[in-house]
Amino acid sequence: MDLSGSELARLIAAKAVSPLEVVTGYLDRIDRLDPQLHAYITVCREEALAGAREAERAVLRGESLGPLHGLPLAVKDQFDTAGVLTTCGSTILEGYVPTTDATAVARAKEAGAILLGKLNMTEFAAGMGDRYKYSGAAKNPWNLERSPGASSSGSGIAIAASLCSIALGEDTGGSIRGPAALNGITGLRPTWGRVSRHGMFPFSWSLDAGGPMTRTVEDAALVLGVIAGHDPKDPQTSRLPTPDYLHGLKDGLEGVRVGLLREFMDPSDADGEVLAAVRAAASQMGELGADVGEASLPMLEELGTAPAIISESDGAAAHRQWLNDRPEEYGANIRRRLLAASLLPSQVVHKAARMRALFRREWLKLFERFDVLISPTSPSVAGRIEYVEGVTGRAEAERRFGGGKSATFPAAWAGSPAMSLPCGFSSDDMPIGLQVMASHFREDLVLRVGRHYQESTTWHAMRPELGFLG
Amino acid sequence: MSDLTFQEVAALAKASGVVVSEDDLEEVTHRLNVTITGVEEFSHPDLDSVNPLPFRPLEEVDDS
């Protein structure tokens, strides 16, 4: 259970490990641990066992195996899965059983992955505040009183607690990278258009991106190579060829220009332990041959609520009918958030869209000086699990929704790739996430920098002690 | 711009065909006011000349 997906795939292909033993082992672990962690909404027990038996037969027959052959895969419940309940974390979709797979899921299965189940998530992938609708509160395996992050909560938990080998998540403004940081795993948001959104329930058409959540950067490269590429069912997917991401990992860091993004290194905004861990990671990259300097984009301080205007007005449009017809089935936070976004004046939305275009232009200029940018993924480690019952005044609304600076939003807003990977632990033993960002379609650089950093550190190999759960 | 009142937001919702219950009206109003004022101060010399496209055209990406 402690092997990475890449290691496991190699052992399965070498007939050193049986896919059936692997799947059975993960199912046993889910039975023991998930009643407390709540990573899964649906476990596909019989289907997974049948898939494992078939995978084993294929190995024994000496068939040509796909790159994910025999690997137990779990996916956020935002992805359609043929014949399997798909709720998107909402009771509105209770009973929805798609007849086809989302393209990303279909490609993973074609590459040999075995679907183990569907993972818990916040309602409609819309962030924090409301209670989870299924399975109970998702819990951080490093401390069961702490949050696992949102919205790909179950994906973060399942990888950290070894309840699956590889996972898929979705990231609108940080929903892969946030849970990756808080649970101490690797999570990659690809360039917008790199991975098909077909069959992935939308929140924001212009921001949503599906991607891998894994134990290691090598696993992320392995999974991305399978799910990326043009899809006629999603016309916005790029026709650029998909690089061999695994091959690209071999190049070193000599001469790679790394920029530490100043705006997210402010001690008044982020915990000292987080900043120290990220500075240490920057130094480590320098030791590995990278040319590390300071990067800055002052516009990051000036965006206010513009990122929220874009994502939430997109979300309001996607939910308009259900908001009117079935409002009581939404949590109060997401309902009020989408209702407010439904009423935004067009001039305000238009201004935010122009701000995004300007921001993207300035963001891309940074990559003329740097190959990658780095920052903390989150300014703090996971906090206590909290549910918010609503705001009672203008001042509280200003404090909560007034446009605080988020390190995960720049890459999402620009449509460029970004990855979170572990870079340390706090004094109370919670994981700290390092974010690596690059220009459009340069996942190869993000993965290369992350891989070489991981090869020289052991943070990604740390696992939560869960023996007390059963 | 001064904040919208509860009554103005209720009227805006009605005109837009958006159903906002009495229970939700106060928070929706506060959220809306905070969101609108959150971009009021932003200014940039190119703000009115840039096209509000979410992403670079794919052919531009192909050249990069």
C-alpha cells in the first residue's frame, strides 16, 4: 500500500504483484479506515474485483499492458462513470447514474486502471462552509479534527491514507492543489484545455481543469500522459501533441530559472513555518543547479474580488435553473453565493473579464524571466473543520468575501499549469505544500522541477499513522 | 457607488427572474455589495483597450 503508482505498475507488469491482491488490499483498507475518514461516496467493490481478475488474466497471458495496468483508481464524484452513481456532492444528483464515462476516466480505464470508487467532495465543487452531503464530514488523515481542504477533499484523503493508488480531481481555483497541500500529496492542475472536461460536471467553464492527484510527481506525469490530449467531445481541448511527460523527468535542473513569488511570501499573510519550508525548498532547488531568484507581480495585490466574479458568475449560469427550482437542496453558503453572483451587473463582470486578460498578459511576461514560479500552495496548514452558518452584516461579509489573496488563483486565472507537492511539516505535524507554476502547456517543466525536488527530499514519502482507526 | 439596499436587491432579483427568499436576502445583499465594490478601485491604463478573452488563441499557443 505504500508503493507509488509507478512502482506498483512496474511490479504488476513484472508479474511480481497480482492485481487481484492489490485491489483486495485496497478494499480491505477502505473497509477499515474509511468509516472514519469519509473519503469515498461510492466504493465499486464487485466491479473492481472483476476488473482485477481480468487484469490478472491479461498479465498471465502476456498481453501488451497499458501504462496504468492494474492500478486502483478513484475519481472525484464530479466525473461521470458509466453505471456508477455520480452525485457531484449534491442531493440534486442523487440517483444519477451516467451511461458513459467522462473522457478522463475512459482514458484511464483504457490504459488499464481499475475503478475502485467515487470520492467525496464539497457540494458541486464549490468550496467550503456547507456540510458534506454524503458519507459524513471528510477528515484529514494527519489529524481527524482538521480539514482535508476543498473541493477535491476525498481525492486528497484517499491518496494520503493509501485508500487508492492514483486519483483524479478537479481544480477551478485551487480544488486540486489545496487538498494536495493540506493532505501532503502531489496534485497537478494542467493547462486549461490540456485535459478534456467532457463528462466532468462544470462549475466555471473558463476555469475548470481535471488533473491527477497522486503520491509522487512521477505518478502525476504517468497519469497526465494518459488523460491529456485533444477530445472531439470537448472542443476547447488543445490539438497540441501530448509530450512524453515521463521522459521529460530525466532532464536535470541545471540552469532552470526558478522565481520565488514575493507576493505570497509576506509574513503578515502566511505562517512562518510555511514560509520557512518554501524558502528551504527554493534553496534545495538551488543546490540542484537551478538559478533561483525573486519574482514579483504587484497586480496580484490589486485583483480584489475579480477572480470570484469570474468563477461565481460562471457557476451561477450553470446552476440557474436548479437555484430557482430546488433552492432548498443547496447548502446555504453555496446557494447565497450563487444567488449573489446571479445578480452581478454586466459591467462588473465585464470589468473582471478585462482584468483577467490584463493579468494573464502580465503573468506570461514573468515567464520571459523565469521558467517556473514557486510559492506556498496555502498560507497555512490545515485548520479545524468548520461549518459557517451565514453572515449577519456587511463587515463580516467584507472580511469573508472581500477578495483575500489566494496563491492558487493566479495559475487558474491565467489558464496555466500548477502543481502542489509536499515540502515539510509544521510543528504540529501537518503537511506543508509547495506550489510550482509554469507558462501554458509547460507541464513538463512543472513536473521536472517537482520530480528532482522530490528525488532529493523525503517529504512525499511521509504517511499518516492510522493504525488507531482499525 | 453606494451599497444596494435589501429592497433594491429584491427588485433586481425579480427583474432578473432569480428567486431570492426572505431568509437569503440579507446575506445575498451583503455578498453582492462586497463583490461589486471589490473591483471598483482597480484601474490600469490598458483596461479599456484589452479584449476580455479568457485565454490566448490556440494559434498563438501553437507558435510559442
